[in-house]
Amino acid sequence: MKPTLELKNVTVHYGKAIALSDVSLTVNEAEIVTMIGSNGAGKSTTLRVIAGLVRPTSGEVWFEGQRIDRNAPEKMVRTGISYCMEGRRLFPNMTVLENLEMGAITRKDREGIRKDLKDIFGRFPILEERRGQKAGTLSGGQQQMLTIGRALMSKPRLLLMDEPSLGLAPLVVEEVARTVKELNETGLSVLLVEQNAQMALSLATRGYVLEVGSVIAEGGAGPLRENDFVRSAYLGICE
């Protein structure tokens, strides 16, 4: 299977502190890969490196055969990588429609933008109903839909998702999971960081477990679900 994303021995320092140590991972074409781990394990830092927001101290990041770890964030978007950040990070005083249009700011294909906007409204009808409403007044679930929609407006081939279920009601979490699965089925590669390890491993093909900035386990989602450490530490299963 052809890799879409490759991290090769990536190390990151914040000052003298090591945030990531020799992290390597791969996301293949049309694959969902998850990273799980405790708070401070380095999951969000890994996504920020891929998105161009953090420069690695050493190591390399490759996307579709091109090295990208020195690219600026806006170039990452043009390259085909979109980042749904933790906490949604919308423009709260802008409308739903304006937020979606901001997602397409690097694009020039107006007809394609109109088509993608229509597709997003088809996927999330509530966003079309509220297209003139300020994003900051939406419910948490609606804001998450808007966050995903805005990311899709850049027409990515790799979607980075950081804690998409955080703070959402169980029914909304199920809807988010279903959306991730449906997007992947269109051919979109997804790298998912998720506190809900059960959900993450049910969606993903493969996974990586990070602790204190290092990968301590990796493999197929099924075997990871049966891993004694993962079961105890992240799935709440004690035997």
C-alpha cells in the first residue's frame, strides 16, 4: 500500500524539554490511523509538526513522496493537508458560511468551491439551515461539524483530527465517528488523535500508542484492542 504520510525519527524540543523523541509513523492512502496516549504524551505535538506549526529538532516528514517538514502552515494546506484542531478554533464572530469560505481561502476554483460547499451542506444539513448564524452561538456538536466542514473546504487528501469527540454528547460522538468513516470511504486519509480510545480503535485500521513523547506500541487496531497495556490504560478493562 502506498504511503500518504511518513514521519521518520522525528524529535521535537520545547526549550530544553523533549516533546517527541524519535517518533516514526505512517499513514497509507485512504487509511484511518489513530494515535492514543495519555495527556502530554505528544499526540497534539505530532499533529502540529505535520501541519507545519512546529519545526522538528531532527527527523523528517514526507507527504506523497515530498519532504515537507520545513514548509510553512499555509503551504501545508495547499499541499493537501488540513488540520481540525482540538477545541474547534472557529471564528466565533463570523457566520457559518464565512467560516466555510475561510476554509477555501487558498483555492481559486470558484466552481469547485461552490460544489464542495453544496456537498458539505448535504452532509451537514444543520449548517445550511444556520449558514447566516455566528459560529460562536452554535452548539458544541454543530461547531464540530463546522470545524470538519471548514477543513474539507480546502480539499485535503490528508485530514488531521485532534480530539473531535471532546466535550460532546454520546449521540453527537456517534455522528462524528460516522462522519469520519464516511469521509475515509471517499478516499480521504485520516490521522486521528482521540481521547475515546474505544471509538478510535473501532474506526482505525492501525494505531500508535504514545507515552512521554515516544511510540511504545503500534500495530493493527484489532491487536491493539487486545493488548493488555492498552486494555488496562486506555480501554478501562482490568482482568
